[in-house]
Amino acid sequence: MELSITSKDSYSQRRLRDLRVIQRKKLKGNTLIVIEHNLNVIKCADWVIDMGPGGGNAGGRIVAEGTPAQVAKSAKSVTGPYLKKLL
């Protein structure tokens, strides 16, 4: 998937640089584990582990896992409906 960020602010530019580094490492055959909340990053993942169902004491359990498309279809995933809009 193509990585792109339209914002010109320095945070977005750093984020795009970081994502390109991750993508290069992945293409070289490395296994990467990335903890991320940004849906534009999540949609590019090979595999997603969605933790929840809430934060803090209400979280910490796997509620969905699979490809981004599989997580998007999960009824238990809070992330799924938002991710579905981007796929």
C-alpha cells in the first residue's frame, strides 16, 4: 500500500519518514511489531492485533486479530468500523 500524508506540518513529515523506514525494513524481510493508533498505518499492516475492549482496566485482551480486512469485519473490534471506512 502507498504511504502518504497530505499535511505539511513537521510532525506529519516525521511520521511519513518513520513509515517509509518501517516499509523498507519490511521489504527486506524483517518482522516488525508496531504499536499504533493511526488508521492509515494500521490499514497497511500485514497483521493486526486489536486489544480492548476498552482502555485501562477495561482492556488488555485480544478482541480481534487478522488482516486489516478481517479486523474491519469483526463485531467485537472497536477499531473495525473505522478501519472499514478506509479499506
